[in-house]
Amino acid sequence: MQEILTIDQVADVLLCDKDTAAACLNSGELPGLKFGRSWVIPAVSFYQRLNELAIEAANERRNKSLPNVRFQGGQPQKKRGRPRFNFQE
């Protein structure tokens, strides 16, 4: 693996346009150094940040998919309407 990536290589990895990759670098979302007119991206930092972003996105998806259920007496509580059965003894 190369130690330094170019903007073209970053765009290829991200499967996006060169301008989109440059926008991510310019905003600071991805690590990189503007050297003259071109970007220099350390490969280790880039892949580390990409991994962090993937973990953050997975955690957000996981938190969205968890149901907001409250348990009362071992049975899930209905969110609306009246209960059909009374399970309390």
C-alpha cells in the first residue's frame, strides 16, 4: 500500500467524483494536506478516518432501528388505544 494517496485515488476508493472527494477534504471531514494546487492524503490517516466514519454510521443505524418499547408486567405496552386484555393478576 502506498503511504500517500492522491485525490484521484481517494475518489476511486470512495466511488465518487473527484470534486466530491475534494469537498470532503476541504471541509475537514477527511484528513489531507493542500500542497500547492493538489491534495496530499496520508493513506493510514485516510483509512483510519474512513473506518471511524463507518463505525459512526453503523451506530446511528443501530440506534434508529431499536424499537422504543416500554415493558410493563412482562408485556410490551401499546403506544395508543386501550388494552384488549388485562394480564395483571
